[in-house]
Amino acid sequence: IDPHVAKATYSIPFGSIERHPYYEVSHTFAETASAMSPGVIEKAKGDWPALYWADYSDERSGLTIANRGMPGHQLKNGRIQVSILRSPTRMASAFVPEPGAWDNGRRIYEFAFLPHTGGASPACVQFGEAFNHPLFVGISGRSGNTTTPPSDSPCLAIDNPSVVMTALKQAEDGDGWILRLHEACGQECAATLSVNIPVQSIQVVDADEKGSPMPHHGNLL
């Protein structure tokens, strides 16, 4: 990855954010290092955490790293370095951890990689989300032939791949259901939500689940 033009996009709660990738060159590679302007160096802020995935791209190609465990990422010697666990037992970066706060014990980390051309895209978002939220099978508890066969259409569908659904939950007051959506690529877009169940009304609500009704066409929003 060329650090002069590299872009780094990190998954954060309810979206993603682009940050300038930190980079450094070890002394053994000093002779191969290229000069960079002070403006570029000032934008290099360090080792950034990623919730579900991080993407590093330059003008030619890129790599999406999906992870389970939110490690830190940075560029080092032109390569991607992943900080799996950072829990110092003494002062580090002017931080002194409290006794007992050290992250001890056995840990399992899982990663998946998606090489691509160009910068971060909806495919990167889908890749990271799918890796962290794999499909699972649930048993309804019914027996015999009383179970209704599944429909050919999904109960919820979104026609824009950059729009991600993060939650479907019952409302806190018990009246209706809350569907949380966000655009994950940092770009304004339009999307259509199709619902394969009867809908009486739709409201746009805030984090406190307060809002007002909005128009909808049948089961399309």
C-alpha cells in the first residue's frame, strides 16, 4: 500500500469513518524510506481500532480485513500490521493501567481478507458484517405439521447494499417494532425498504424511540 495516497476506512458503531493510516519505518528499512511532507506526517495519528472491519486502499488496489475482536490496525513498512491485544502492565503512551485491569487469559482471534480494486465499497461493508454476524438456525419449538412453510420472499429487504440493518427489536413501550438502519460508506444515498408483513403505520424515531408518522406506499418505505 502506497502511504502517500493510502486511505484507511474503519468500521465504527452505526457506520464507518475514514482516517489517515499511521505508518512508520523501522531503522533496518531507513535506506528505502521516501521523504514525506510535514503535512502528511501530521495527519498520521496512530494505531486505530476497528469494530468489524478495516480497509486499506491506494490508487491501485486495496484489502479489507474483517475481524472478530476489534484489534488495532496501522501501516508499517508498507504492510498492514494488526495489534491483536494491547494491555500493558507498565506505563505506555503516558497511560498507567490499574492493577487487575490487564487482559490476561486465553484469547481466540479470527480474521478474513477481501482483496479488491479501488477504495472501500458496499462489498467491503457486507463482507465485514457477514463475517461478524454469520447466519444461524433457530428452532421454533413447534412439532408436527403445524409449522408454516417459509415464504419465497424475505420479511425485510433493502435494495441498496451500502445500507446496513443493525437491529430489529420490539419497542421499549411494547407498541410496535424498532428497525435500525445506517449508511455505512459515508455517502448520501437513496434506498427502498421492502417489508413482507402487514404494516399499519411507519414512524421515524430518535434514539429515545420518539418520532412522528411518515408516508409509505403499501409495504414499501
